[in-house]
Amino acid sequence: NAGVMQNPRHLVRRRGQEARLRCSPMKGHSHVYWYRQLPEEGLKFMVYLQKENIIDESGMPKERFSAEFPKEGPSILRIQQVVRGDSAAYFCASSLKLTGANYGYTFGSGTRLTVV
Amino acid sequence: QKEVEQDPGPLSVPEGAIVSLNCTYSNSAFQYFMWYRQYSRKGPELLMYTYSSGNKEDGRFTAQVDKSSKYISLFIRDSQPSDSATYLCAMSGGGADGLTFGKGTHLIIQP
């Protein structure tokens, strides 16, 4: 069981470029969550997805950020026209069922985005 | 007032000491409580979860929840240098919502 796989581990983008972060959940898991960790801050919930559905995007910035979890392939977090304030570690987690949050879920190792 | 308050530390203790880590929260809807450990440049690793008030023990780790005081604790017995990490508390109200995390406490165990 390879766990939750995120890539790339490190991503450097210039201001104005697009960043695409990928997450493959644990085998058999159909629920994916994205979190952002800013320097000296705790993890902040961004979005919760099931296959082909966005369940809760209450933590997503209204502009430039989008997420998808297609029927086939990994979940993608997309940040358009990146700015320096987007520099952070982005973590993905997955769970087997809807109430996975109640029991804690498994996180990946994260993608560290640096905007220069 | 932040939803979850956690002292960022650093907290430095000698090897073998008992460590006490704590979080307070304001949202009475929280029912599920978790502790994660995060090593530098790594993802959070789930240590323990508890439901509602009470204690839960797993090896050297004990989690306590006091819902009446809105206060949760993690105790580490016989602390080891390998326990040096950032410890994050997290909680949820149940169902399909995301977890709310504290900022984490940086723990250093001195050999």
C-alpha cells in the first residue's frame, strides 16, 4: 500500500504562472481532501472531493483556485496566476468513507510551492 | 477568538520526561478529536483519535478530552529524542466537514 501520493514534492513557479498539484489517494479511497499550511500557521482546510464531485469547497479562495477529482486519475489542485502569498505546503489526504474526518485521515507528504 | 488555540512552543524537555501537550477550542459542535505528529518537511501522521469526552491510551501516548472545559490533552510517557516533532491537534463536528487544526506545538526532547 503506497499511501497517499503527492507530486511534485517541490514546485517553483514565477508570479503569474499556473501551478498544478496532483494527489493519488490510498488504494480504495474515494474521498480526497486538500489542506494548505502557510509558514507558522496550522493546516487550513480547502476542499473536499469525491470522484467527479466537489462536496465542500468552503475553504477555497474564491478566485484562481480550483480542484477536481476525475473518474480516472489523480485529484488535481490548480492555482492560476500564482502570487507570492500562494507559497505554502499543500497537503492532500484521503479516506475510505464519508465520515473519514471523524477518525482522522491519512495525509500525503505534501507539495511545497514556492512562488518567485 | 480562534476556533482552536495551541501553544506553538518550542517545548523542550529531557529524555524520559512526561510531556503534556494541550489545545483549547471554542466550538461546542466538535465531537471528534485527533492528534497528529509532523516531522520537519513531512506530512502529518495520525497518532490518536477520540470521540467525545474521556481518555484513550496507546502505548506511551494518552489522549484526554474534557468537553465541559473544551480542553484536550496528549501525554507522552518516557519521551524519546525521536518524539521531537510538531504535534497538531485537530477536531471535527462529525460528518462531511473538514478538520480544524491547531497551529501545532514544536516539541524538542533533549538526549
